[in-house]
Amino acid sequence: MDHFNYRNGQLHAEDVPLAQVAERFGTPCYVYSRATLERHFHAFDQALGDHPHLICYAVKANSNLAVLNVLARLGAGFDIVSQGELERVIQAGGDPARVVFSGVAKQEGEMARALELDIKCFNVESRAELKRLNAVAGKLGKLAPVSLRVNPDVDARTHPYISTGLKDNKFGIAASEALDAYRQAASLEHLDVVGMDCHIGSQLTELSPFLDALDRLLLLIERLEAEGIKLDHLDLGGGLGVTYRDETPPAPADYAKALLERLADKRGAHKPLTLLFEPGRAIAANAGVLLTRVEFLKPGETRHFAIVDAAMNDLIRPALYQAWQAIIPVEQRSSQETQRYDVVGPVCETGDFLGKGRELAIAPGDLLAIRSAGAYGFVMASNYNSRPRAAEVMVDGGEAYLVRAREAFSLLWAGEALLPESAGASH
Ligand code: LLP
């Protein structure tokens, strides 16, 4: 459930009419709902009840400082994949002791910064990375907490670009190699083996791949324990899907219940492992919309186009993954007949569409809301076609706050330079 609803034919974010947001901040504009973010975070947190746990929001889904800050205030942890994300978490008031660091190619400088801040854990994805981390920690006189990301080779049955737990994917350490890698980690002086993790993909709508992955990890944990390598936590990654159209993913409560039952079954009287989740999409996607205005309606011979002021540079998911996101009018018209439109942007690419074949009753100047845009929306935006990136607004009850200003034109070339007049004189 989210807090984007119609009241008297007017789409609202919580108590604020979206038409008012567009009036005040312009379009295209991302609008987030604080209450929805909080609701989704609590759903995960409460789902694990009194089992020791930490919900590490995946910063990549939406890294706006206001979003991170709202979650930090609830005691969230964070899953990061770069120093940039780490610096954002710190800027937003997040607690580094609740940060886990994922990613296949952490650089020495990134490791050093994370060690300096005493993050909770490094999710290590290869043997070469173990060695690098050991060396960096040694130089700093630190002990680096590590978890190995195991690739359990399960099919997440999702889009191939967002499936990560198969042998063919670049992520993690193969389950068959993991035991050896753990032995190596345990032997390295500046590493402290504390956990195991996996992340098998994104937008999963079934429980079984998660349970299969858990089974494979638990087998490994048993073998490690037999060798005297004991872990404190198990991190099952993110990946729980959301409803974009008619998908029916399990609710966080059902997801957590199934995992906890399997854990209880298989580990019985063992000391409970702290459970970590890294949800991104499930927290942020339906907590945001992209507001856009219809510029022109362009009837064609075979298709009709609604040309809007948002484009693939603002929201790339439809173009990149053929993702379907609902497009709804901000003001409902009762009288007008609908027409089938391809909703397209101003970018010079045929792939620049936000939705195809949508039944809409609209006129030029109308506002549309592209739903489920709170995750992997603004964070994947670019300046293609030299389009300034959109504004971001967060609604909290009856108030709307600008949480990122629309990019000014001058920022488009900030950091660029001309060659000096004298350049080329030697030719
Ligand atoms: N943890 C790790 C290590 C990840 O790689 C990811 C996402 C997550 C957590 C969060 O997964 P989530 O709960 O959001 O499914 N841009 C794509 C999604 C890419 C996901 C990459 N990894 C999209 O727009 O569908």
C-alpha cells in the first residue's frame, strides 16, 4: 500500500495535491512520500520481530539524502556499493556501524575510507578482493569484518539483466569454491570472518528461489562450523519484488516468516544467526512517482503519441528493461473519451518511451504521474541530450519539500574546460 491516492478526482501524495507540486516546482519532477517509505521500512523491520536482525536499505535504489535520512532516523542500516554511497549515508546522518559494503570491484581508497569509519561488514566477492582488503586493513592497523558473497546458482526467474545469482553472473564466489575461500579468509591476519551473504536478483515475485538459496547457504554454514569457522550473521540480500502492474510478490511478513521457519527447521538449537536484508525496490519503488506534463498530442497513422516533458534520461527503466510502469492522470476527466497513446519523451531516440499503448483521456498541458518510480528512477537519470536532471520533492503529510533542486543549465558543463588559445600552435 502507498500514499498516492485520488481525492475528488485529484491525485494526491499524502495530503498534497500533485497538481500543486507541479505548479510550485515544475516538471518533470520526482515526488516521494515519506509515510510510504516509513511504512515499507517498518514492514521489513516488524516482519523479523524479535529475531536479531538489521534492515540495510540498498542505497542504489534511491540515494537522495532526504530518503536516506528518513530511513536513518528509523534506525535503518544501509547496503552500499561505492564510496559515493558511503559519503551520502554519512551526509544523511546514517550510522556507519550499520553499513554493509557490497560490490565486485572495491578500490583500495574505498576500502580504507570504510575501515576508517568502522563499517559493519565488507561483503567480499572474490579471493583477490580478500587479499586486497587484508593488505589495506594491515596498513591501517585495522581488522576488517568480512562476509563472503556466495553465488548459490539459483534461478531468480526475473529479467536477465537483474538476475545475479547464477553461475554465469559476475557476482559472488561460487558455492563450490566458497569453503576454500572461507579457509583463506580465516587465515588472513587482518580479516575477521563474521558472516555470509548472497543476493540472487531483483524484482523476485516468488519465495522459492530465496528458500533454495537459503538452503544452499545453510549447508555451507554447517560445513564451516564443523571446521571451527563460526559466523554471526547471514545476509540474504535484497530482491523482493513489488507490484508494478499485476505481479503479486509476497509481502515482507510472508517472506520473513518463510525464511525464519526454514532457519528454525534447519538450525534448531544453534545460536541464532543475526539476519540482514538489503531491500531497495520494496522500500522505495512505490514510494515515488515521476510527474510530467503533456507537451503535445501527435496523432499518427498507426499509433498516437503523447509527447511529455519527461524522457528516458529521467526514467530509463522502460527503455532499458522494457519495464511497465503505470501512467495515470493527475486530474481525472470524467467526460472525455480515452485514446490509446504511446507516451514518449523529447529525446532523439526511438527507444525513448515511458509507456506504450496506454488508454488515456488527456489534452496538451495535462499532468501525468508515472507510478512506482521511487526506485531506480532518479538514480539512473542522465544528462543525455543535455537535459538538466529533474527536481526531487518529498511530501510529508500536508507539506511538500524540495529535496533536490532541478539542475541548472550551468551545472551541465560544470567541470568542463576549453583548450587554451595557445593549444595547437605547435602543429
Ligand atoms: N543488494 C545487492 C548486493 C544488490 O546488488 C541489489 C540490487 C540490492 C541489494 C537491492 O535489490 P532490490 O531489493 O532493489 O531488488 N536497475 C534495476 C535493478 C538493479 C538491481 C541491482 N542490485 C531495475 O531498475 O530494475
